[in-house]
Amino acid sequence: MVLTIAAVTDVRDRRIPNWAVLACLGLFVGWAVVHPLSWDLWALGAGAIAFAASFGLYSAGLVGAGDSKLFAAVALFTGMGGLAMLAVTTALVGGVVAISGLVLRPTRALTMISMKGKGDFGPGVPYGVAIAAAAAALVWAGLLHLANLPSLT
């Protein structure tokens, strides 16, 4: 539910509220307490690597600060074993969201093409949607044992 709210807010306002990221962190702490043997320092390492990588993308102006923080919080749940899959799935879903945005706004797409990518085209891709969708896909894959990920049950 928290990721759904973060995604909807990102689409509507192009920002992810800090409370949503903090809620994800709180859910991780609760999950870690209930399942003490199903996580270890690898989860924290995955979160740190995800934050470092996404902070680099934020510094380059490619993603927003909320996207960076949300990605790092979600990476805690996947751990090192699922971090690469989370990143790839997020990128693929982000590409679909970006293409959908161009299809739904063809005038913007034509303007971008005619200006050869130069100029300000307004807010970019709401990556909160991609992060939420990728996290949901990986959680369900883990629950259904379709991927070699730690189960959240």
C-alpha cells in the first residue's frame, strides 16, 4: 500500500513524500524483527549500494531525490541476491513508463524530436511507479518461488 501511494503521488505531484520512504524503512525493521534469520548485513549492504548508485543518478539529474531514497529502501527487502534484478526490472518498467508518457502526449514527443532533445520538456519520468512495480513483481516472484529471492513470508 505504501508503494502504491508513493507511485500515485509521484505521478500526480512528481515527488515522493519522505513519510512513504520512512514507512518502507519501518516495514523493513518490522520484517527483520519477525524474521531475524531471513536477513543479515547483506540486506543493509544492498540498501547502501542502492543508495550510492541512485544518489549518483540523482546528482547527475537523472532521477529525483525521492526516487533515490525509495529505491534504497526497497533494496533492503531484496538483499544482495535480488539487487541486480530490482535494478534491471526498475529500468525496464521505467522505460515502459517513459514510452507510455510519449505515446499519451504525442505533441511533447514531436517537440522533443524537432528540438533534437534540447530544451526544457517539463517533469520527467515518474520513477516511483517503476520502483513500486519492480518491487511488487519481485515480492510476488519470491512468494511464488519463481525467483531465487528471500521470501517475505
